Amino acid sequence: MPKRWPLPVRRLAETSAPAAMAETKRLVYRHLGGNYVQALQEADRAQLKFVTLPDAAEGAAGAAREAHAEVPASGRLSNAERVAAAAAPDVIQLV
């Protein structure tokens, strides 16, 4: 990976699945200057497709293990926390 790439780009390249990055790039170019609502709807479908893949669950489980994720007392979870909880329910601890 070229050192001249900005840090955020290098981080994405190191931590994101190539197929997900390719889909993101395709969506950006497809909807550039187009209908915003249609772009968001297609992005939602693409995101749902990628977060339900086995490697996404594996990544979420690893992140949960690293962060020792805890469920807040309110019981309200963000979407990312829900994915992590589904991927690694034994890691999530109630507070």
C-alpha cells in the first residue's frame, strides 16, 4: 500500500473487506449527482448484505472481544453493538 495515501484511506484498506470497498466505490460513482433517496436506499441494501456475511460476524466478534463490550443499563444498543452481540453473545456482559 502506497505511503502517499492519506491515513484514513490506508486504514480503510487495511481493515475493510475488498468486496465491501469495491461495492462502496461502485455506489459512490453510480449515484454521484443523482437521486439522494435512491442512493441511500441502495446503500442500505448493500450494507445489510455485507454485515450479514460470515466475515462481518467474525470481525464484530473480534472487536467485541477486544473492547470487552458491555450492554448499557438502559439495554439500548447501537446497530454496531447489536451486530457484535449477535456475533459473540458470550462476550457481551450486562451491567
